[in-house]
Amino acid sequence: MGAGVRSCYDEGKRTAETLTMDYHRGLNIEVRIARIFNTYGPRMCIDDGRVVSNFVAQALRKEPLTVYGDGKQTRSFQYVSDLVEGLMKLMEGEHLGPFNLGNPGEFTMLELAEVVQETIDHNAKIEFRPNTEDDPHKRKPDITKAKELLGWEPRVSLREGLPLMVSDFQKRIFGDQKDIGGNTLSTA
């Protein structure tokens, strides 16, 4: 294990899982462990720095979509309702985990930018910037255990979930206007 820029993040998650299992074994506390992968949807912080919210906010504001590096690094994106369903099945079940809760469908950053273009603005520009240090090239959950033991798998595709997030962002950024489907939005 190195001491890269992200190492404290990774180590923190490992420590939390270890302590959780220590409390389970030592004090007989009922626990569940979920490893949550990239999740998106309505009500996210607009400027939280996550790639989906960045791209959506940039496209809505008519700014270029900023892709770091060559854009070939992959991520998987799960819609929030899929995550909630997975967490509920985990909490209601008997298995402790850890369980990977994520959508194994992989998108390169460039493909994600293209889906955002298709959804919001076909003319949105893509701007390449130097990659950040320690950016993992690939992040894709293996959800075999969650499928087998929890009977869970994600159901909402990126192309289905993204418009729901976009409508929410549009309403919060611009107020009463038309959404991407031409429907009137209200701020009530």
C-alpha cells in the first residue's frame, strides 16, 4: 500500500470495516457492511466535484465539459433508487457483508460526457485537461455476492436515470423554466 494522494481515503474505509467487525465480534452488535460505488441522482450537491454532477452542471450552464487525461478511464454509475433498494435488502437480510453496491455497467469519462451531451445539449463542447494524480484507471464493482445473497442488482440505466437528475439540477440552477422534455418546471 502506497502513500498516494488517495491512500488516506482508501485506508479510512478499510479501518471503518475492521472496526465494525471488531464491534460485531467483541460486543455482539448487529452490523452490515456496504461498499457503495458511484451514485448519482436528484438532490445531489450541484458543485460537489463528482464527475456526473460536474458534467450536468457544466452542460446546463453552457460551459465546456471538462474531461481529465485522455478520458479513457472508466467508472460505473448507479442511480440513487438502486442504491436505496440494495441498502434496504442488506439491512433486512441476515448477511453481514461486505457487499459491493454499484452498477457494473462501465462508461469511459468520454462516453459519460457524450451521454450528457445527448441528454442536455448536443452542441456542448468537451475540453481536455491534464489528469489528476492517483486517478484510478478503472472502477467497476463485482456485484455477484449481492446478486446471490441479497437478490439485488441495479435496474436503472444511466440513460434512464440521467434525465431525472438533469430535471432536478435545471430546476435548482435556473428556477421556473422548461426541463429537457419541454415541461414547465416550478420551484415550489
